[in-house]
Amino acid sequence: MAYHYPTPQELGIKIPANLVPERFCSGFRHGLKGGQIDKVQYLRRSFRLGYRMSKLFLREYRRQQGILTFPTKGQFRFRAS
């Protein structure tokens, strides 16, 4: 199913002049699609800030929609006595 992911410009996000706009937008798109920072090229500053901005946007968007965020999964260790 095709879905249109908004660009930072469509959302009114201003890209700082010291960042590479193409890399910022690709990081933003990667974050919206649910990707992880798991490759070397994803560690570039412009990409990381675009990725972070998408995560902040998603958090606010979900909050406006009334979608609850669940607590992170934890690990429990039990010992049998």
C-alpha cells in the first residue's frame, strides 16, 4: 500500500543552513518509515538531526491523535529458590 510521507518543508520545518538539506530530508524520511540508525552513513550529523526531528514529529502527531505510547519492554530475571 502506497503512503505519502510528508517532507520537512510540507510540515513547516526549517532546515538550518549549516546542514545538508538532501541528507536531512533522507534522515527525516528514514525516521518516518521506522528505520533505525544502523549504518555508517546514517551517523552523519545532517542525517541524524533529520532522523531526530522525524521522531519528535511522530511523538507530537501521535499525542494529538490520542495514541498512547506503551512503556518500553524490560527484562526481568527470576531465580528459583
